[in-house]
Amino acid sequence: MNLDEALEMLQAIDLPIGDYAVFGSGPLLVRGIISDVSDVDVISRGRAWERAQAEGDLVHLEEHDITVAGFFGGRVTVGPAWAIGNVDIDDAIDTAESIAGIPYVRLELVVAYKQIAGRPKDLEHLRLLQTWLDSGRR
């Protein structure tokens, strides 16, 4: 999905600001570092997680032992934790950067996550991010 589709879906879910942030590849997409994503991952707490559980399709991800709420056929997933790595969810949400009215986790958290995950797409995303940073963009 491209940025416009992702933004449309995130706005439709309408989670309470201050209780969620987009992570995974979403922060790269919104900055134009990558042009599309297969899905959008969202971390949540409090009212946002309560709404996601009430309105989304709950799925337990065995490989990460976490339950997430899926929207739009799983194209957007909202969860109460970061599945890979040790991230302070409250800090990640509290320090998120608002872009186009949507909170996104800081890029350093994306880098840490993608380094740990180490999948081919993550390594490619890290390469593209480094190129973007080297070009002087922020």
C-alpha cells in the first residue's frame, strides 16, 4: 500500500492521539524513504488499545506470543507491545513524531527494530534509510 492508502486507513481507525504510534516500516513510508508497505503496524496503550480490541479482529501471533487487532483484512495491525526487541512502549509513544496528524515512532527505534529483525526487507530498508540520511534529509 502507498502512503495515501495507509493514511486513509489510519484516519478511518481513528485511534486516540497520545495512546498510539505507527512503527515498523510506517515511519519510513511517511518520509518517502520507501514507496510502499505490505501492512502498517501500530503500537498502542490505554484508550487506543481498548478501542482496537473492541473494533478490530483479534489475532494471536504465536511466534511473538502477542495478540493484535487487525483492520482492513490485516493491512493495519494494532498491538499493545513491540514484538521484536525490548522497547519501552510508553516512551516510544510519548516521544513519537507527529507527521500529517499521525504519530510515528522515532527513526532510531525503527533502526533498532530492523537490525534485530534482520529480514531481507529490513536490511534493504536500513540501506535506503542510510542513503536518505546521507543526503542530509531529516
